[in-house]
Amino acid sequence: MKQDATYIEHLSKDKRLAVLLNQQEPIALKKKKNICLRLCASIMSQQLSVKVAEVIFKRFLELYDGNEPTPQQILDTPFEILRGIGLSNAKANYVRNVAEYAIAHGMDDKKLYKMSNEEVLEFLLPIKGVGRWTVEMLLMFTLGREDVFAPEDLGIQQAMIKIYKLDATDKKALREKMLKLSAKWSPYRTYACLHLWRYKDTPAATQ
């Protein structure tokens, strides 16, 4: 609970964010294993709702009898089979690209755990189909990094537009304003994002 108190105390300096924090339970970050698989899952979830993404990922694991596949097993899976679980042509190719890259360059959990956020980005962005948002999700939800901000995420944008009364007509200006606001949340920007996502999924966000 000490960590909860630390990030909540810091983020509560932002009065509008403090309102959210008072209405929500504290959040704990967790590290997950099998980074290659988590990166594939992040690709599968692109531009999909959480529920749809979960369904597709469940189907993906069912291809391997519910077990977590190795990069080689993913690469050995026929393209048509990957398409059959609901992946687009592009996403099926991107998943295979990740597996291929993992085999060629290594994607060892310990190796990536030791990297800084920027080093992880530099290591993974060369993979075709892996963009900055995809790596940011990996940093947050798999590597458990505390200070990641995802300005391109639609949910984060919608929540901040609502809470901070931001003008969404100029995308460049919106991004700059979001970055300026989020700079004050460092070194706990990941927690802020998680609370913003929670807020977006509440009835209050649509009123």
C-alpha cells in the first residue's frame, strides 16, 4: 500500500485527476512473462474493444491447446489458420513478423526487463507492424513500467478532452496540450493512464 500512497499523493497534485483518484480503487502494476506473446497480443488488440481483443486472443491460445506458444510455434502456424481466428491479413503478417524477429534477435524476458523504456522502443520498433502505441502498451502491461504515457491512445484522448475541457479540433495542438499536462504526472504517468481508462469506461464519462 506504500506504493499506492506514493503515486496517489503525487498525482493528486493535479486537482482534476485527484477527483478521479478519490472515486477509484488504487492500481498495482504487474510484470508478465513471455514478452513475444504479449507483443503479439498487443498487435491483435489494435483498434479493437477490450472484449473483442480478449475473444481473439483466447482463440489464438486455443490453437495451441490453451498453452502459450513459442515464437517458432507461432511462425509454424499457417497464415490461413491465423486469419481464421479473426485476424486481418495485416495483423496475421505482423504477428508472424514478431515471432520471426524474436527468433532472429531474441526477445528474452530478462533482456527486456533490464532495458530502459527508450531502449525497448528502439529494440522493437524495427518490427513491421509494431508502432509506438503497441510498445507503450507492452511497457505498461507486460514490463510494468510506471512512467509511460500514450498520447495517441483514443481512450486517453477522450478522457483528457472530457476532464480538462480540451479542444479536439486541432490534433497537433491537442497532443501538445496532453503532453504538457502529463509531464506533471511523471514519474507515475502509467498510473494516470490506467485511471483515465477506468474513467472513460464509467457512465460519468459519457454524461
